[in-house]
Amino acid sequence: MLACRIGKLLNSLNSRPRIKQLLCLYLPPKNKPMKIFIALLLSTFPLFIFSQTITIAEARAKADGASVTVEGIALNGSELGVIRYIQDATGAVAVYDIGLQDSKRGDKILVTGTLKTWNNLLELSPVSSFEVKSSDNPLPAAVNKSIQEVFKEQYEGQLITLSGVTFVNQGTFSGN
């Protein structure tokens, strides 16, 4: 019976080969009770395996202190330090954690962390777990907005293009 349940569990993880590989490492010996196996499994696997992934918009609607799991494309790399802005089809959020310092623009990142507001910026910090699911993904298309629309909370951290902007003076502009 135990072998049957473990077999079904492993088959259900075919879409997550890394998790399946880790699970195989922790299969209980034949003479150990299942309770020990479950305790070991829960204590060693990252939290996001057992968390429901929600959209970034759903996460942004939750209160500070909520633990959420979201997935998005990194909009920046190390040029902003350890902070990463990730975006999905519903919005964007800042993720602040030194563990993400090697992630790059275009990485698809699954992250679990705690929502908090710092200097009026909603971010995930601390991060309890993250996984770079894939790299070199195209960045989401920038949202075209007017200068009056862009300062709404829903666009915080997103790629945007400003329309209807004119410059009164000429000059040299630099930056990212």
C-alpha cells in the first residue's frame, strides 16, 4: 500500500522533475514508519512546493505580513543590486533578497515570501524560497500609459511606455 501511494505521488510530480528527484532521495526505508518520512519531507522541502501559486495581482491585494507564492519574469538583473522586479500577466512586484543576486533579466522565478511595504514600495521580503524555473525568457510587453495614468499603484514595478510626453528643453538623457 505504501509503495502504491508513493508511486502515485511520484507520477503526479512528472511536471516537476527536480522535486521528484529530491523526493526519491527521501523515500523511507522499509523498516521505518511513514510518520518519520513525512516529518523529514516537510522539514527539508522548500515551502513553495506546498504553497498555492497565485497571480501577482492577487498577491498585491493581500495585506502586509501575508505569505504568498508568485511566479514572474525578472525585469532587471544586478544593475539594481539585490532587488528584482518580477512581472506576470496581471502585475509586478519587487522581491528583495540577497539569494536572488545571481538571477538575471529574463529569468522566470517562482518565489515564496512575506509581503511588506518599505518606503511605499510593496515587496516580498524576507524570501523563504525561490526557484529559477527558466532563463532567457522574453520580457513582458510594456504597457502603454499616459503620464496621468502611470502613477497608479497597479502599475508599480511594471514595464511601461509613456505616451503623449513632450520635452520642452533639449538635452542629453542617460540612465536605464
